[in-house]
Amino acid sequence: MAGRSKKKGTSGAAKNYITRTRAVKKLQISLPDFRRLCIFKGIYPREPRNKKKVSRGSTAGTTFYYTKDIQYLLHEPLLAKFREHKSVAKKIGRALGRGESGDASRLEKNLMPKVKLDHIIKERYPTFVDALRDLDDALSMLFLFANLPSSDHVPAKTIALCQRLTREFEHYVITSHALRKSFLSIKGIYYQATIQGQDILWLVPYRFVQRTGGDIDFRIMGTFVEFYTTLLGFVNYRLYTSVGLVYPPKFNAKSDEQGGELAAFQLEGRATATNDANGHDENGAINPEAQAIADRLAAMPDAEEEESTTAVSKVVTEDDEEEANDEIDKFEPTAPDADILPQPQASSAEIASLFAPFTFYLARETPRASLEFILKAFGCKRVGWDGTLGDGAFTTNESDPNITHQIVDRPALSNGAPAQEDGAAAPKAQWPYSMMPGRTYVQPQWVWDSINQGKLLRPDHYAPGADLPPHLSPWVKPKKGEYDPNLPLAAQQPEGEAEAFEDDDDEEANFDVDGDEDMDAIVDREGSVEVGEGMDVADDSEDDSDDDESDEAGAGGEEFDGLDSDAESDISEGEAARLQHQRELEAEATGKKLEVKKPTKKEENAVIRKKAEKKKRAEEEERERQKMMLSNKKRKLLKRIEYGENKRENESENLRRKRAKVEKAKAAAEAL
């Protein structure tokens, strides 16, 4: 007996997916409310594997969702709020149509429903760790809106809410010393903090004048902001209570109007109200948090206790700080090709108090908000700036003798004005146009590089007007064989590359002024050949035999050429040695002294290059011999790998070549 045939579109992929139009009709809400609900619930469009089966043979562009997700939305309490909001909006529209503005305002004030997302936060993040893991995008979005100007699309109330929540989060990072790394990029400033074992990375835009164009859908972004503000409010409350702080902190509106920003918030501890000095609460029971801290302190050795107390009470100078960092042991590899051993680093407590002994003053041209946040997050308690930058500074007097470091971003300062053209005596420069004795002047990059490396760097490398070291991302580690700006050029160049660079520079200086090809053009031409090889990799499997034959022929031809060149080099070296020996015998027979001609620098470079090329050619021949033993599939895969390696090697070589030219020009300028 034959089975019953199934109706098309009632099972399988066609049943698992639903179009957006059908989903909106099923939920009986408008399209904007559907988008808003999906953002709140974390439901996103899905891409079926076979669109024809899902859309019943249609090939038109359609947005699909999981049917189970839409079924799940049918029981959402927010649907009633949306329908109630629509009903009140109709009443307000009718009142405005009749010219009854008073009734319209009364309806909006009394009957408009308030949408709360507390239950959604609890559903989407069952544990606090889940909320911390999803905090990256929330912080980036809220910091973006906190720096936007108010407009019709972005109300001032939303901007103020974002500013308050983000500054509360910054205060927690400062209090807990959770900040680890930061990086100045083109997009903005990246920050990374470690909170309860979770690494949180967010982006803060620079404080430029933001111009919002008309091609941005602020309704969608506003929905995300509405959800993220609720999420960050819950997270801030949990973070503050975990360290014993009262949430929300006291907010001084007057200080905020005067540009206080972080200084407009005043943190208070809950322990002051419920616990006494010995860590007991009102009922006489011991506070478990205080007891845990006491147990940790009791378990510390005496030497560590003495070191910790002296480190807190003693003001450490820069030289002492560098010596302390140098005392950390470093593990060196036993062989050049051995694995790089992990190096011991300073403890988190030492890094958290990196700037604790110092008093900083920020010049007017420096980014005050980011520097204040970073300095305070790493232990600095005294940060001053000019009064025009806002309220909350430790000092606004630039000549305060307590200032140890001043951060400037202007040309080099001097103790005297330059001499005049007519030979008259230069007028004496008065403060603040001269440098204060005993004060360290650095550029802002010194702060970022110091925290990323976990130690105080030499301030003379970051002096005003000095050429700064490269500012590299702390999350990108250089791989073996790639260009590393931190290492000296001689440690990265392969054997014979430095001599090749010197010879190429000499040839360009002697023979080519504007007629020869540029090195970039040569590299591009070589890259085009490599692209051709990559295209051969993507050929069909039917031409495998032809490719193999051509590869074997090419390998054999290269091997034969290499043997010929090796033979010629051996003959020439043997002939040169024989002639040299003959000249020595003739000089000994005649009693004359044999004059030894000292080779020139170019000849020495040629010998070194020749040895390096011979070694490289031998390695390539051995590699080609090994490739002949591989199958067609593995040989094609190896070609792809080699293509990527050659591309990276060319990029690294170009960077090393540029650096060699810069260093050569700098050495010539210093010689003059």
C-alpha cells in the first residue's frame, strides 16, 4: 500500500523558516514594533541553506526567521504594551485633530504605557558572567552616544543617560583597578578591562565635532541604546555592590555643568553605615568580605608585608622604578630556534599603582578625559589641569611645586626665547613659557605605552618635540619572520639582505635619478606572478596531470640551473685560489713582497650576498625535491601556503627597506 503524499511546504526546511511578512501578520503588530521587539529579545534573521525549498520555488530576496523564534514571541508581555501604546497614540491623534492640545498632553502623560525591559535582561542573561561577556558592544554604543550632539533624532535626555552610565562604569574601573590595556587608533581609543575574569574591550571615539548624516537610521540605533542602557544599569549596580559601594553614586549637577565629568560623582561605601572598624555588622557578626581580606593579609609572608608597606609609604623615583622592573628574571632560550619562553611579569598590584607616587598636570591641548581616566585607573590620585578644561582638577596652578610630571603635546619648550635677527639680546622667557626645573615633561603617548608594557618607560624618549617610538597595538603579537618595529633592524634582516639594500641604494644613487623602475613597481610585478600561481592552484582537477608534469619540469629545470651556477661558482673560486697561490710562489722566488689588495666594501657585500643566495638556492632545491614526493592535492595546498608566505615576506621586506632608508638618512643628518 503506497503512503500518502505530503503537501509541499508543510514539512522540512519550509516549516522551520518563516518570512518577515508572515511573522508580522502572525504577531499582529507593525513592522517598526516587530524590529524593536526582535532587538530586545535578541532574535535575528536567518539564512536558509536552500532558499528555493523554503520559499516554495521563489528566488526573490526575502528575509527569513526561525519559526520557533516567532512562536516564542507570541507569549511576550511587551506585545500588550505595544498594542496599548498604539491605542493611546490613536486617541492622541484624534485629540490633536480636534485641536484639543490639553487633552492630548493629558493622555500622553497619564495613559501612555511605560516599557520596562527588566524581565528581558533576566531572560537573556541568566548569570552575571553572561552579561559581562555581552558588554563589549553595549559599552561601545553607549560611549558613542555619550559623545554625540543632541538633535531631533538623538534627544539630550538620551545623551545625558549614556554619559551618566558610562561615567559610573569608569568609576568602578578606577576603583577596582580593572583597566589593563589601551590603544590609540584611527577609530578612537580602545580600552580593555578584566572584570571577574572576563576581558571586556570597548571603543571610545575622539571628542571631535560629530556631524550626523541623514543616511543613518537612528531608530534602530536608538532601540539598541534603550536596551543597552537597561543592561548597563543592572551591571553597574551589581559591580558597585560587589565592592561595597552605594549605587547610584551621588551626582553633583552643578559640577557636571562646569565640565567636572568624573568629578561630578561622589562614591560612598556601604561599609561605613553597616560595619564598624573591626569588620562587624550591627548584630556583631563578622563581615565575610572583611574576614576574607584579613585572611589574605595574614597569609602573606613578613617580607612581602614589609615590602608592601614600604611601597605604599615611600615615594619611588623613576630610576628606582626602572631598577625594580629590571630585577625581574628573564628566561632566555637555549637555542636560536627554540621556543620563546613566557617571561615573568609584574604583579597586578604593582601595575595598578604604576602612577601612584606622581602628581600630573595636563596641558590644554591634551585629551583630558582619557588621560584622567587612565591615570586614575593606574593609581594616580592627583591630576591637575587648566581651569578652562573643566571642574574637578587637583590643581589649576601650572607652577605648583607638587607637580612631578606634565603632559604636553606641543613643540619643544625652552628656558629662553630664541635670539633676534638683528643680534640683540633675546628677551628672557617668563613662566609659563619655560620649563620648570625638577619636573618631567612627556607627550601623551608615554602614558599609553607605559601601561601597555606594565612599567615606566624612559621619559626622554617621549620628550616634547621628540620623535616618538612606534605606538603598537598591545593585542597584536609579531610572528616569526614578520617585521617587528620594536626590534633593531639588524636582528630581523636575513643573511645578505643588509648588503643587498646597500648595493641597491648605491645603484639608485649612481645610475638612476628618475629613469629606473621604482622598487614598489618591481614588487607589484612579482606579486602579479604570484597571483598567477595562485590562479593555477584553483584549476579543475581534470588538469592535475598537466600541472604535475609542468611542476616536475619546472623543478627539474631549476635544479639543473642551480647545479650549473654552483659549478661555475666552484670553478671560479678554485681558479682564483690557484692564481693566488701562483702569485705567492713567484713573489717568493723573486724575493719581492706580495701586495695584498684589500677588498672594497662593495666586493665584501657581493661575497656575502653570493653566499646567502647559494644557501637560499640550496634550500629551495631541497624544498622542490620534497614537493616531488607529495600528491597532487597536497602539492596544491602547499602552493597556497607558499603564496601567503611569500606575500608576507614581501611586505616585511618592504617595511625593512623603508626603515633602512630612514635610518640611513637620519645617520647622515646626525653626521652633518
